[in-house]
Amino acid sequence: MQHQAFKLTITRSKRKTLVIYIRDEGVEVRAPLKAPQNWIDEFVELKKPWILKKLKLQQQKNSERLKLEEGEAVLYCGKPYLLKLSQGKNQVRLEQDSLFIQARQLEEGYLKKQLQQWLLQQAKESFEPRVWQIASTMGLDDKVQDVRFRKTKTKWGHCTAKGVLQFNPLLMMAPISVQEYLIIHELCHLKYMNHSKDFWALVQKHCPDYRESEQWLKQHGHKVWC
């Protein structure tokens, strides 16, 4: 359905309420199976100012997302590096203030794949040891069963009830303080599998300035997502 100001998609399912999601391709409304169309239309019209505000913010964020083009700035551990591209055997390296990506293809999708593979290797070499070190400091290393890395669509980290910690390797682009906050965040889930007051109290105990890291992720997280 094409709305006057944006593309609108309606998804019906066995639910009781209406909810709106802002997507890259437009707006999705999730509705009950038998929800009348006029109810949906009225709901969308009521939420229109909020929707337009969110779409504008999303457009701004999309313009700020990482671009793998010659001369662009790419973050690594929070520090910006000048991106330099060349064609040849696949390799990525840091040298002084530059990040060099040499690849068989210079198409952006291929370059992203090379960068992501390199970030994954860096995460295994430097991020994983810090997970175990911090877990030991917190007295939780006996509860950690495994540390894994996986690029997901939305999550920076995840903790299972069995003690498996999973992190997004894109975190290697964030500042060290943000990386360590997320390590502590997931480790705290080994004691509290929720976001209760007790959970946040434990986070604050081991990471007193965690709110600054949360704010960094809200303001800059989209800039390192590729």
C-alpha cells in the first residue's frame, strides 16, 4: 500500500494489538488477522508525526553509514583511519593512520566481505582474550562455556542460558571502552538473564560509566554497521 508520505506494508498475524516498525523500505504495520482497515488507517494517521520523524532520522543515519570508498574514514577501536583501496591479492592491514584494503574486486559488497573477515580475525586475536580476562576478574569465568563471533542484523552481543557468549565482530570498530562495556554486559547475563535492577546494578559495579558507552552505540553504532 502506498501512503501519501511513505510506503506502507500491513502484516497480519495472530496478535491483539497494532504496532508500527520503521523499515529501510518504508513503514510496516503489524495487525490482528481481522483488524478492520479503517482501524489501521486511523492508527497510522494518529502516529504520522512520529512516523515522519523516525523516517527522517533513519534517512540521516543511512547517509552516515560506512562507505568503503577511497579516502573515507573507517573506525578501528574507535580511531578513524583513512581508507586506501587497491586491486590485488586479498589482504587488509593497518599502517600508521591508514587502513589498506587490497582485494581482487573493488566492488563495495566484496570489500565489505574482506573487511568483515579481517575484523573477525582481529576479534578472535584481541577481543576474545579480554572476554576471558574480564570474566576472571568478575569471578564468572567458570560460567563461560564458549566465546563465539557472528555478524547479526541487529545485535552487538548475546548470552545463552548455557553460558555461550556471542559478539558481533563489527565491535572491533568501536572504542575499547565500548567493547569492554559490552563484554561486561553479556557476562552479567550469566547471573541475570534479564535487564532487571539487579542486572544493571551489577553492570554499574564493573563498568561505572556504562551509560557513556550506551550513548556512543546509540549515536554512532550505525556508522560502523556494514
